[in-house]
Amino acid sequence: MKSLLIMAAACLALSACTTTSIDTAIQTNLPKACQIVETAHVAFSAVAATGQVKARTVAKVEAAYGGVTIICTNPAGVTAADALIRVVSASVVISTALKEARAAE
């Protein structure tokens, strides 16, 4: 969640910049954002392996993670803004699911 706040602050700070500099900043920071999502997914998977997480929640996380994996593997296939939106959205889905999973333990 802390990383989401940092990303949101960065977006606000970048709003005064030109589109080119925003795209460059997003592309520069995309690997870090992808690593955050990867780490959150690993943590969720460990908790989900206990079998106490709803199948619907697991499906949501896997869908979000799958969409981000494509972007993180081939960022040239999407715009920088689209990549940022997808990575942040996946991060929210995964971190929310992780909280739900930990509460079920």
C-alpha cells in the first residue's frame, strides 16, 4: 500500500511535466513497479497455498498478475500511461487480496 501512495505522489508531481518526460519517468520506473507486483504476488501465492483463500479471489489475482506480466515482459507493446495504470491496478488487486487472505488465516 505504501508503494501505491508513492506512485500516486509521483503521478501528481509529474502532472506538471511534459508528456515526454512523464513517459520517460514511467518507463524508467516500470521495472521497479513490476518487481513490487511480483513480490506481492509471491506473498499472496504463499498464503493462497494454504487453501483458505476463496477461489474467486485467487482468480482475480491471477488475472491481474497475468495482465501485468505481459506488460512487464514487453513494455514496448503498450503506452507508458497504460502500463502505469495496469501495474497500479494489479498492485491494488493483489494487495487487497493479500490482506483478505491474511485475515482468513
